[in-house]
Amino acid sequence: MRSLGIGIVLSVLFSSASLQAAPPGADESDTAVLQRYLIASETQKAAMRGVRSDIDIEARLPKLKKEGRMHALRSISKLGQVTYRGLGFSGDATIKKDVIARYLTADVQAQGTGQDLSITPANYKFKFHGLQDQDGQSVYVFSVKPRKKQVGLFKGEIWLDPDTCMPLREQGRFVKNPSIFFKRMDFVRKYELRDGISRPQHIDSVVQTRIVGPVQISINFGSYTLAPDDDGADAAAGAGDDQ
């Protein structure tokens, strides 16, 4: 498996150095913090393109006492297209077909609309809550509210690393459901800061469905590597050879 290219690493180093030029502080203005975040998010977006990660997805239907687990590859093309390739599944077939497959397909479709879903002033209104202590760490906190009701946008909050303004956590509720199968989707997305870049580490979602009741979905991200040029051909969840 190849590691991230040296060009990306160098760009990250220079971007990180520029972001840290102005020391953060509790009295830093909301405008300054937001501007640093927007620069950081663009750096993050560029670094994550052309990269893939192995993921483990666990899903549960508490009312039906059913569960399942899928191992897959998640790839982001150089153009930003998200695709999944299923590598193995264990558990109830209902979980695979009606939960995980629908969930991942909805993610692919939301990312493939061609609409910009970035957390930017063009898509969101921001309210700054300053420097706070959350889960034993100091973070900048913003409330975010989408300017329009669109698939992939959410109402909630984001936590930022004070030094780099890279995202550490995003949480909230999507304002428009990507599938008629879903009634409501709440999520918590956690990031790991490594080499100056925030990478998705863990996602917890609770999805209220119209047929099978509440669904609990947990996704853990493994190592990140460069994706081959032809990687990501299978966009549908469960593609590939299941064990």
C-alpha cells in the first residue's frame, strides 16, 4: 500500500505553518477563526482527494434484534467522487440490504449531486461560541444552520482544533432525507488530526426509518492510502466479493 504523495505532504506542511502564524486565543474574533477554518477545510479537501480508507460498518435494528457488519473500501476520486466497495459481510441479510446498502447509496448519491456541500458561508450561517472545554480538550465551537434545505446539509455544530482550525467533530441532523426510506438522520462525525490534516475517524448515526424503526450505524475508518487510478469503480454498497 502506498503512502500519501510527497506533494500533498509538502502542501500540508506549508499550509499548516501559515495557519499557525497567528496564535489562537480565547479573545480571537469569530471572523478570524472562521477565516482560518475555511482555509483549513480547503487544505483538508485537497489532501483527501485521490485517497481511500478501509472501513468497518456495524448496523443494528434494536426492535427486530438484528445486526450485521460489513468491511469495505471507501474511496474519494481526484474529482471528489465518493464510492464504496464491499469486501465482506457477516450478520442478518436484512441489515446488508435494507440498512447498510441504503445508507451508503444515500451517501454516494448526496456526494454525486454536483452541488457544493462544503461547510462554508455560501451554504451555512455560523454562530461562534468561542473557546470551550469539550470531552477534555479545548476547541472552538460554531453552531451551523444551512441556508437552504438540501440533501447533505445539516443543522448542528462543529468543533475546531484551536491551533490549526481543522475540524475535530461535526454533529447534527440532516435537514433533508436522502431516501424516502429514512425519516430522520442524526450523526456525530469525529476526526483524527494527523500530519496537519483532519481525517474521518469515526461516525455514529441514528436513523429513524419508515419501515423497520430506529437504526444504529457505526463506522470506523482504518488506514488511509493513495487510491489506484481505477479504484472506486463500484459505487453501490456491497459490491465485490462478500465472504
